[in-house]
Amino acid sequence: IFCRYLCFRDAEEWKNQIRARQPIRMEIGAVFSHPPKNHNTVIKEAYKPLERELVFDIDMDDYDEIRTCCTGAKLCEKCWTFMKAAVKTLRRALTDDFGFKHLFFVYSGRRGMHCWVCDKAARMLSNEHRSAVADYLTLVAGGVNKSRADLRLNGCDELHPSILHAHRICEHYFRDDPNGVLQGQDILKKGPHLANILDPMTGTEQETISKFVKDYPHATSREIWAQLEKLKDERGRTAQTFKQKQDAKTFLKDVVIQFTYPRLDVNVSKQMNHLLKAPFVVHPKTGRVCVPIDPDKVDDFDPAKVPTIGRLVDELNAGADARSTSLRAYTHFWEEAFLQ
């Protein structure tokens, strides 16, 4: 049974209801003009959300056309590299481009991540403003056989600074990280990705890469990418016309962004009244706690090591204090790094 429109006078009432009902999950919504439990007694036009955190939801399902290690609900450390890139990319954009300070990243308990922007300015954004922020942060669109993000200079000499910053972050997880797109997913050796990347290139460029792959059949995706980077350098040196110079500035950057940039569920971000799973609840299918992620230590975060409800029960039954279980590191971060 899914119970909506619940509200509580204070934390004590909320705690008592939790103990009495023992829900398997909890969702958090907006602050409304009237108590939600009384919504049927209020004129429809008068009952409206007043404020709500700006939230972002990223689910691993949206990467199924890219990842070669897992599909669906499955998750491994190679998959999680996409979430690492998402944390760092979103954090930079939200803090540097929008000036937000109070960001809270939460593991969803299964195969994704949530970002809560809790600044007062973010909480007061209208649906139109939320949509604008979400659209600004949306650089890629999924789709089978899509290998390039639509990056445009729009007559400028360089790409937008936000895109350049995103590319610098994404390039590490695309090219250099051992669990990243090239080395972990091995995308240029599996699936149609290499053919799709080569498709819009010149005939000479296609022949160069095809010959390399044929001559070196055991070449890794990282080694094939190095050959593509040589083509990029050649384009930069030989570009003469305005269009050639423009194309050279987006060449391969669009591939890196397409395969690594966070894929947002924008519908979650655009509406104030959209519900989102509360931090620290237990995912009903995995038993894992939805713990906060320290963005400064995101490269060390391993979802497989997140405390589960079974583990916490065992620790408490063994005599552990409630504040000294395996959940303590996460509650400490919540209390010290975020609440204060």
C-alpha cells in the first residue's frame, strides 16, 4: 500500500508513525501551502507546493547501451565509474555555474544516485526555473547507435566553458580510469560503437583506423583511441576554413561527452511535487541503506560495501551501540559535513 499526503507535527510524531507502520520505503516531497493530509479540504488552486529541494536522479539503466559489463539491475565497479563521473560533473556545474553550496549526493541503494541541492535559492525555484537548470545540464541523449553528443559552438571561437570543464572531468573516466569507458567497458572492441564513431569521418580517416585495427587485431580500446587522437591532432594542424576549424574543436570531445557525461532523468528535476526516495532508507530489493556519498571521496565509494539491513541487525544483536555500527561513517558525514 502506497500512502501519500502524510505529514507530521514534529520529529517525535514522525518517529512514532515509523515504528507503528514500519514502511519498506519513504519518499520525500515538497513543502506545501497547506498540510498535505488536508489537501481534500482545500480549494485546488490554493493547495500548491511552496518550496522543494532541486533534485537530480541518475539511473544505471540509462547506460545500458554503453556498458558491456552488466545490464538492467546488475551493478559492478566498472558500472559505478559512470556515477563517479556524474558526481564530479554535477558538483562542478552546480557550484561554479549556479553558485549553489549545499549539495547532498545519495546512493539510491541499488544501481543509481540522487543529488539534492538544498540551498534556499534552489528550494524556491519555480518549475520553469527547474526545467531551465535541468535543460542546461543536459548534454546527451540516449539512443541505440548514438555515439556523439550534439556540441555546437554557435559561431563562438570555443565551446561553452561549462562543456569544456565537463569534458576535462569526463575524459579521465573515459580514457584513463582502469574501470572507465575505454579500459573497463572496452567499447571500441565490443558492439557497434567504433563503427558509429567512424561513420561521420572522412574516408581517409576511416581507412587509417580500419587499417590499424586490421594490422593490430589485439589492440585495446585505449590503443585504438590513441590513433583517433592522432587524427584529432592532424585535423587541428591542417584546418583552414572556418568550418574545419570549428569541427576540429569538437572532434572527439563529442564522443567523450556522449559516453561519459551524466544521463539525467529530467522529469524528476523539473517538477516541485515530484517525490524522491529519502536518504538512509533501506532499498527493499537489495537491503542496502541509501547512504550519502562524500564527493571528495567518490573514487573510493563502493556500493557493494554499503551497509545492509541484515548486517546492521547482526551488529546490534551482537551488542553494538546504535551509533557505532557500520553505518556510523555515513551518519557522521551527514552530521558534520552537511548539517553543519
